[in-house]
Amino acid sequence: MTMFWIAVAVMAVLAAFLVGWPWLGKRFNSTVDVQGLNVALTRQRLDEMRREVSEGLIEAKDLATAEQELKLALAVEQQGQHLSGSASGSQWVLIIGLVLAVIVSAVSYWKANEIQSLQDWQTANSQLAELGRRVVVEADPSVTVEELQRFALALRTKLNAEPNAPEGWLLLGRLYASLSRLDSAIEAYEKSLSLEPERGGTLLSLSQALVMVGSDESLQRAKQILTKLQLREPDNQSSLGLLAITASQLGDKPLAIKSWKALGAMLPADDPMQVSIQQRIDELSEGAGTRLLVQVSISDALQGQLPEQGYLIVFARSSDGSMKMPAAVIRQPLASLPVEIELSDTNAMLPNYNLSSLTQAQVVARISLDANVETAPGELQGEIQLNVENGTLMRAEILIDKELN
């Protein structure tokens, strides 16, 4: 970086020297007072002409004409010298322009080559070992989002140089997932699996990311992965619980109930999770539990901005911001509005975090071009705050009335 600025300084000095050399050379050579010399020569010529008149060499009537012509020539010459002097003032304009050009060029180079990003990259690389120790070994809870981003950047750089490291790609995927960069996380998991296809932890992490994306396509893929993982590792409680959630999201109640029951049979009878599992089974079997009927409509001002193809996403989450993940979510292709959507505990993404677990909820209705819950500019949204009455059927109305930036 120091060499870059030295090079810029040298180039700027050289450019200034080359541009200014003609004017500097002209100043050095201008040792004679040209204007004074012209006046002296004119006076000398007038004296000679008066002497020639007195000697009879020229007539007196021609003297006046010659004097007028000489004075006119002197005036024209002096005017030319004045313009030349004025032109020398333009040197400062050229010099200022040169300085501005150098500044603009430096700023443009900075922006075009993302020097700040390069500095961040260098900082991240220098902190790779320290951040790895804090994040992986110590699981330091004081690690900030910025530090996770630097760790991910440095790890990605290292993997670019040493790509045949399945554990590294797995770690990178988990870092991206913690930063809500789900597409990047899925890509990293897939690279890890290309090197070690049967690694159970990677398959589970990939499935979690796919469930978080929440589209029908990603849920179906997660279901296939988890089903194969269960056949291979039938005692894997994490994959069984995630399979139950995935089946619930897809509306596959038989598979969801079967998975919840299998998970309950693995846990001790006094495990706190037993209550939540049984609640899920009852909801799937009878359709009971906390339910919310949401009537979704759109304002007249935004009616013309509805996409021809898109998704309507309706979800509820804790209004205190303690959990960004939805406690219940429904995604469906966009149809005519208004429309009524039912949210219930069966639409949860986690076994112990559902609509019934909330006391106050933020209920959001969003129109998106894809089925991803994450916000994107241009999406249309409306929301309300709601007190949740556990075990009851509630009703609410949401007007989609704003465009997200």
C-alpha cells in the first residue's frame, strides 16, 4: 500500500514538471524587456526620420504619415505583449487543473479497486488465527458480527488457496448461516459434500439452511436429505426433529407425526421436550392449538405494483425482537387479494418455538418475488402487533401499505 502512494506522488510530480516545463523555459529565456526595447527602437527611428527631413532626404508631409504608422505598429506590438502576459496567467489554471486531475484519478482508483475492501481483507487475514481460536475453540459469546464477517472473509481466502478441505468448507458454511447469508452457506456446504459426500454433520447443516430458506423446492430437498440420513443414522435425534419440522412445513402430516413420535420415544420420559413434542402431535392429529386467521389486503396506492408472479409470505414472530426467526410461517404463490391465511403451531420451524409460545407477536404479510423470508428492496409489506391468546382461534387484518427500501 505504501508503494502505491509513493508511485502516485512520483507520477504527480513528473506530470506537473512535464506540463509546466514550457512556461518555466519561457520564463528563464525572457531576460530582455521586450516592451521597453520596442519603444526605444521606435523613438530612434523617429529621430532618424526627423534628421532625414532636415537633410532633405524625405519631404515633411511624409513625416506625419510615417510617425502615425510607427506609433500604430508600436501599439499593436504592445497589445500583443499584453495578451502574452495575460496568457501566462492561465498557467495557474492549468496547474490547478492538473492537481484536480491527480486527485480525481486517485479517488477513482480507490473506488474502482476497492482499496478499503483490500485493507479489510488484509486485516482479516492477519486475524485469522485469533478469530479461529475465539469462534471455534472458545465459542466466545463476545464475538461481534463484524468479527464473524472478517473471520469468514479470511477463511474464504484460505480455502481459495487450499480448496481440498471439507472441514473448512463446513465451518465457512456455518459462519455464513450465522450471518443469515443462506445462499452462500448452502454453496459452502455443497463444496464440503463434494469432497466428503457422506459426512452426517454437513448433511444436517445443509438441511437446516434449506429449511431456513423455506421455499417448496428447498424444503423438498431438505426432506430428501433428512430421509436418507435417517435411514443411515436412525438414532440421530437432530435429523429426526428437523425432518418432523420439514414435513410439517410441507403439510406431510403422516411423516411429521411419525417423526415426532419416533423422537419422543428416544427421549427420557421426564425430558422437557416431551411436552412440546406431544403438543405437536396433538396439533397435527386434531388441528387444535393456537390459531390465527389473517385477512390480507393491499392499499390502492400499491395495487399497481403487484408482480405478475410472486409469493405471499405471512409469518408471526416475537414482537420484542428476541427471535428473528418466525414462530409460524406460510408461503404460497401470490393470488388475488384480499385473501385469508391461517397460521397455527403446525407452521412452526422449531419444536419449542411456535405461535403458542408467544405472548405478543409481530405479524407480517409480505409480497416477494421469491419464497425467501429475508427482506429485499422493492418488496411490499404490511404488519401488525398482536396479543396472543394461547389455545384460541384469533382473527386479524393486515393492510400491505409500504414498499421496502
